[in-house]
Amino acid sequence: MKITAKVVIGVLVVLLLGLGGALATKTWNPSWNPFAESPQKIIEKMAEAQRGVDSSHINGTFKAETDEGSVEVEFEADGDSSDSKNLKSKVSFDASISMEGTQFSTKGEARMIDNIMYVKVNEIPAAPMLPVKQISQFKNQWIKLGSQKKEQTEQEEIDSEKAKNIIKKYVNPEKLFEVKKVFSTEKVKGVMSYHYLVALNEKEMKESIPPLVEELRALNNDQEPVDKDKIRKDIDEFFDEAAPVEAELWIGKKDYLLRKFKFSKEFDAQEVAEKAEASRVDLSLEAYFSDFGKEVQVEKPEGAKTIQELMMSIMQGSIPGIQDQTSPMPDNIPEDYEVPEGTDVPQF
């Protein structure tokens, strides 16, 4: 069979068209693909995709290490902002702390529902200033910290939806982040993702942060004038001491949602704070994001107590004469009254 030049050319044309179609449609999307979207365009699409997310799951690790000690916190959280008037969230954490030859750990949970925050500590380290009996009453006890709405008694409640729109107006990730390096795509928990090294854009921060602060204060009916030049100066000083401020982002190739975030920074603490005891600080944060748009179930804890109720409960078992919350402290105690021997008196 004689192969002519026309046949060869025809085969090459078909191959080129097929290759071009695969590249254009991103069926095959190597790093050198001329039809691929620019990294900055992908950051822009990520920003737009994240704006449409009302709920998600996050888990990760935060570390802080100095020459004086270290802190490591593993955390897991779910948040739902679909109802701006009733934000829902739940967080669990496991922290370990080491300093001056001492190590201890603590675990706990927090929940937000019906505009009320609840916290519970499941593991409490020994505290020399408090007796073990008193500490144990805080362990595994849900504590009600109060209503956000009740705290706003003298000012009009902030419109959270308006605040969210103001933040969206000025905080644009596509402008705030500059892509410094492009890595090969990789999977994050089974999701193929773009991988970039990005840096904070100092110029964009100086342009967006001052008006952002101004509009948020106006929304809060704060009449105090905003010193925009002072804010810009503070941003300059921050970048002089901390630059470059860089982080790694992993962005889903199909949905453009942020799948992973990684940040690490080492700096001289005494340059930031003159009286800092530590000379070196290493910070790192690695977080994974998933379950976008999934409904978050947060249950109101049973048996929750306020701080006042818990303290009164402790005092009832420690000081004679206090039987309940309505029992007032006697006002006719003699000056020479001596506490009976063996009475467990709380120390605060």
C-alpha cells in the first residue's frame, strides 16, 4: 500500500484537530495548555464561587511555636449562614500547650444557635489556684454565654446582610491575592485541584481596607471619623515587618471552590512588639474545606448553665448558709467569725 503525502497530511490534520479539541475543552489540560485559564482568572472564579456558599465543613491544625513554648490546636467546624438572622455553627478543638518544662492539654466544644453561644470543656488541665472539686464542676458542663441580640441594648442591631454586602464590595480575593507560583494539579481528598502560591497585595489592601472600615462604622452608627491615612500607614508598617505574606491555595478544577489552605510564617516577635518575651515566633495553619452547601444540624445543649448559675452552684456546696440562688448572703456576720474547720472555701 502506497502512502501518499495527502494521506499523511490528512492524518496530521485529524490529530491536530483532535488535540486542539481536547486542549480547548480541557479534556486534556496539561500545564502548558494554551487554552487554559490564567491563574488569576481561576482565583476570580474561586471568589465568585465562594460567595455562593452558605455552609461548609472545615478541619485543620494551627501551630504557634516560640523559644518560650508552643501551642498546637486541632479543630473541626461546621458553619451555616443561610439565615443571616440566625447563624448556626459548631466547633470542636483539641489543644496541647508546652511551656517552661510544663505540658498540658485541653479539649472542648462550642455551639452557636438562636443567636446564643454555648461552650463546654471536656478536658481541663489542673490549675493550682483552684481546688480539684471546683474545677470538676466546669468539666463537661455546657455554659451559656448569652444572647448577641441582648448585648445590643443601646444601639440598633446591625443588619448582617448589609454588612456581608459591604465586605463583598471591598474584599475581592481576585485583587487581594497575587499568584506567585503555579504548582502541578493534585487531588485534595479525592478532588482534583489547582495549586497556587499567592501573596497579599499591599496596594489593594491600602485601597480597600480604609473605605471598608468607614462603611462598616457607618452601618454601626459610629460617628467617629475614620483616619484613612492612619490605616494606610499601619498597613505599610505591617508589610515592612511581615512581608512577604504568602499562602498556598488548592482550588477545585470543576467547581472552583477552595479545598485547602496552607499558611506558614516565621518572624521576629520583638520587631512586632518591643516588650515581647519571645524572640522568634513560627505560625502555621493548614485547613481543609468540604461539604459545601450541606445542611448543618446544631442542637441546643441540654442542661446549659450561665456563669452566674454555675458559680452559685459551686458556692452552695462550699459555704454554709447558701442554699439557692434566692438565698442572700447574711449581712450580720461578726467580724471575729471563724470559718468552721474542714469547710471547703472556694478561692477566686
